[in-house]
Amino acid sequence: MNIAVLGAQWGDEGKGKIVDLLAPSFSIVARYQGGHNAGHTVYTRGRKFILRLIPSGILHPGISCVVGNGVVVDPQALFAEVDELARLGVAVDGRLAVSDKAHLILPYHRELDVLSEARRGERKIGTTSRGIGPAYEDKIGRRGVRVGDLANRSDDGPLANAIRENVESRNRLIGGSGVDWRSVFDQVCGAWDRLKPWVADVSLYLDRARRAGRSVLFEGAQGTLLDIDHGTYPYVTSSNATIGGVCTGLGIGPRAIDGVLGVAKAYTTRVGEGPLPTELADEMGKRLRDGGQEYGAVTGRPRRCGWYDAVAVRYAARLNGLDAIALTKLDVLDGLERVSICTAYRSAEQTLTEFPADLAQLAACEPAYESVPGWSRPTRGARQFGDLPREAQRYIERLEEVSGVPIAIISTGSDRDETIIRPESVLARWLPLAIENGRGKS
Ligand code: IMP
């Protein structure tokens, strides 16, 4: 079985832990979109790993990791991550494939990102300042530079021409003393020797692997509500974080995806600007932030926190065809007297039960909440559904009803072992091994 694991909210749902947990049941883990704006945190062997570009499966020896054409790659960020992994005793060579069609984040993309945010002023997106948007702009504008282009580094070849034209247009846009295209060219070319051994035709690689009976876990970055097409546009990232991104971002057909697992927190968070209907700007919001250590893994920015938004998760279920949900950070709600669930958005004129495309319409509404009893006995570290306090069990069952998707995995702490895998869930069919061993092979 090949399974996609993707974010059902605004990113930071805890995908890293879930991918790491399920990875032992797969041969390959493949990233299909985003770049080093992602920060997938995994706690294992008593250490904290933050993976940005390299799929979280890299922490398991023997698993191959793929960076697809839909990802934008900053070579320096990739090298820094490889070096960091090496320091921690994790070798990537022979286990990493980077698509020759993946677009590069060039040195000036980051600068353009920061500048564009400054120009937007109060309407800024709150990007991660990693150059992600400008790199995707160049890709869509058909002037981008791809990893495979580095193979031809002649002075008058297409790579040199593309970089020269791009730098000239950057200089016209920004003014000042300007960037020297040759220094950018030399810098970019300098990355090739190190990149080369990893570069592959990822579509072909995956096709051959699948024919040889190897299974693939598709790892999403960011989340459904940050998707360029279906998210809270323009407050989104510049790629398709939803399920379609798997096909376009890796060069595979839809039938290669056997199941879709959405990851959602037991509450909601968002980092950056844009609507967050259930945001709590009060003590409760602060409590969730402190309890959940809700600070961006990449930028360290405090995340905005609020109650679980079932309208948003239902939308994610529809867009992605979710078969099941992995619910994370349940333990953060431990000790609350009551917990709220948003089931609709309401104003004097209307009640919305489906997520609207029009942000003004969304802004005119308040969340309609259902309040359920909280629990005092900690859920932290629970490994069986039956070990959870009755109220926590009811909360989960209610989330399943209002989200319209069964919850197959419940994360009750940051460690791999602090997880409930429900044996009656779809996971039993997908990954009998994971179920058998309670939580994967390793
Ligand atoms: P960009 O992807 O850096 O262009 O940022 C666009 C928006 O997506 C901003 O609101 C970011 O905070 C948000 N974003 C990007 N990557 C992540 C992520 O991995 N987790 C959560 N939010 C993200």
C-alpha cells in the first residue's frame, strides 16, 4: 500500500511524528511540495530532529527518501540539513534521491520574499522568508532554474542565460547597486558536485520501485488551508499541499495512492497572517500555546492557537478524500474543565457549514461552538484508547462525528511510543505490521 500523509489544518499538525511512526512499514518516503519552509519535528533516541527538506523517513536506516519535482530546493539548506544529520549519526548517501525537475531557490529569491512582504505592509502574508514564493513564481513564470539544469554549466548555455536574465530582472525590480549575475551563477554551479550523486528521475525511480513491490509513503508539508488553490488565499503558501500535489509533485498517477491520512491537532494553530476563525486571543489561547509549545519549528514565531475547527477539517476531508485522521497533541488539552469544538460559522445573516472561498464572508462570521466536558486524568503517554479518560474518548468520538472522518491514530505525547493506533481502523488494512507491533517495526 502507498499512503499519503498530509496536513488537514494550517500546517504544524505534527506530520513529522506520524510519518516517522509509520515509515518502518514503507520502503520509501517521498516529499512532493514545499521547501525548507517546512519544519517536521521528530523526537527519537532521546533527541529532537527538525527536518525541513529531507523526508522524515531518513531517521530509519534502510528507508529511501525522495524529494520530488514539486519541491523547491535551496541547495545550501539541503547541504546544511545533510551535515546536521551526519553530525547526529544519520547518513543520507545511497538513500536520498532529488528530482532533476525540482526548481532551485536561488540566493536572491529570499531577498525578494522579504522585500515583497515589506511592500505589502499590513497585508503581508507572514511568510517564512525562505524565498519559497519567489522560487515558485519563477517556476510558473517559466523562467525558473531546475536541479537538472546544473549539469550544463557552460558560460553561454541555457543555465547561464536563465540566471543572467533573472538577475537582470531582479536588479531592475530592486534597483540599488544590483547583484552580479556571474557570482550567482558561480554559486549555483558550485552546488552541482555535491548534488549530483542524489539527482534522479524521480517519476521513473518511483515507478520502478513500485513495480519491484516497494511501498511509498507520500509526505505532505504545510497543510490543506495553506494550499495555493484551496487555502485561505492569498494567505497561503505557493504550492499544492492537498492531495493533487502528490501526483504533480512526484510524477505518479492517482491510482498509485491507496489511502490518504490527514493529520490534525486536537485544537487548531496557525503561524503567519490570515484568517483563523477559532483563534483565542485570551488566556486560553496562551494556555494552548504554552502547553503545546506552539512556536514555529523554522522561524520560532509564536503560533496563533484556537479550538478545533470541524468546518476546516471537513473541508480538508472533502478536498483530499481523507480515509482517516491522525489526531495529535490530545494531551495538551489535559486538565481543562471544558473543551469547545467549532461546528459551523455563524453571523446574523447566515450559518456556514462549508468552508467559504470568500475571506470577507468568513470574517463576517463567528465560530459556532459546542462545549463538551474536559478531563482531569492525564492522557499523556496513553497507548490504548481504553486507557483514555471517558471524557477524552467522548471528545474524540465527537470529533469523528463532526469531522466526518474516523480517527485512526491518537498522539498523546511527542515520543514515538506515546501513540494510540486503533486496531479497528483502516490502518489495520493498510499497515498490518504497524498494528501488529503496536507502533511500527522500530
Ligand atoms: P511561505 O511558505 O514561506 O511563503 O509562507 C506562506 C505562509 O505559509 C505563511 O503564513 C507561513 O507561516 C505559512 N507556512 C509555510 N510553511 C509552513 C509550515 O511548514 N508550517 C506552518 N505554516 C507554514
